[in-house]
Amino acid sequence: MSLVPITVPDLLMPKKDLENPCSCQDRPMETLFKRGLVFWIKSTGDVVAKSETICELEIEKKTALLDAPASGILVERRIEDGGAFSHGDILGYIDSTERR
């Protein structure tokens, strides 16, 4: 088993709201010293592709999409849906072991 951690990065780009555009959507959000909430799009056991969106992170009323750092199977969600996270937290793990 080769586990790849899903971590909260230093910077996140906000999700674009096409109906209500704002210049704030073009600036990265810093996660340092901030807390937020995670809302999972993928479930434990789901097959994910690298760069596929796996969850949404909400920080200070802004939402960002977090992509999978590797292809594989989402084997653990350490912070459950709606749970709080801080910068650098491990949200879960992907098993990137090649399957034959």
C-alpha cells in the first residue's frame, strides 16, 4: 500500500461564481493561521484521478476546490464532511498502489 496524504496547501484559488463575478475570485486565499470546513465530493472507496476535485474547502465565506494529489482509491477521510481543518492538516489518504 502506498498512501498519499491529502493536505491543506498554503494557498488555494477560490471557486469562481460566474453569476456574481468579483475580483476577489482572482486572488489566492491563504490558509496559514486560518480554519475552515471541508465538504467531501468523493467518498471512501471511490477511485480518483490525479487533479480530480475531491472536496470543497470553505474559508472565511469563500469556497475553494481541492484536487487529488495522486490517482488511486480514497481510503481514509481523517476529517469528516463538515468538519473543521487548519493549515497543513491531513484531510485524508489516497492509496496510489497500482492495481493490475
